[in-house]
Amino acid sequence: MENTITAEEIKRRGISAVDEALKYGPVHVIQRSKRRYVILSEENYQSLARHSQARSAIWSHVTSGTSEQSRSKADIDQQIQKERRAWDT
């Protein structure tokens, strides 16, 4: 089941309601019976940001070559694996 909280509950209980819900992971905020927002802990946000930056770096590296600097599929796969291992650290 998703970790959810209503906007009304946040209004009523304040940040303590969010803090309590964040203990169980990202929180979906429900407003007018629809999911409107997702609240992440700082740790989750930083992890997401690191992964996004790593993906951007890989894509930039993969697409930066010209036809004169062609790389083989094996070279590209090796670089991608190296970058993915860095994500786990």
C-alpha cells in the first residue's frame, strides 16, 4: 500500500504528520481525492539527484563522440557499467 496523507491532515496536524509518514518512505499527498504531490526525505531527494546527475553524465558522454571518434558498443557498455557501479557508493 502507498504511503499517503491527506492535505487536510497536514493542515490539521502540521509538519509532525509529514514527519511521521516519512518514516515509511516517500509520502503521496492526497488533495480532493487525487494524488497531488510527493514529499521525499532529504536523503531520498539527494539519492534521486545523484542518480539523475549520473544518468545525465552518461548520456552526455555517450552522445559526445563524433563519427571520427566512434566507440564500439563494448566500450559504451563498459563505461555505463562503470558509472552504474559508482551509483552504489
